[in-house]
Amino acid sequence: MTLQPDRYELLTFDCYGTLIDWETGLADALDRVARAHGIEAEREHLLALFAQAEHPIQSG
């Protein structure tokens, strides 16, 4: 199979988690919010709580 670039108008690349370190930024943001409310929690726990809430929210 030969690639024919002129057949395409647009190419996209999924770089989420590969080029972008979303987990550190998310954990930092969750930590700031938690601390602002007097809550101290491990990073892994905050990310796990976020993961539990993420799917239902995105599913509508």
C-alpha cells in the first residue's frame, strides 16, 4: 500500500499522554482544590477519584 498524501485534506495525531503530560497538571490542580477545602490526599487517590467521576460526566 502506497501512501497518497494528496488524497487527504486533514491528518490528526493523538498525542494525549504521549506528548502532553496531562496527569501531572491534573493532579496539581486537584491538589490545589482539595487543599483549598482543607483536604489533604495522596496524588494517586485524587486521580482515582477523578477517574471515577470522569466517565459519568463525559457520558452525559
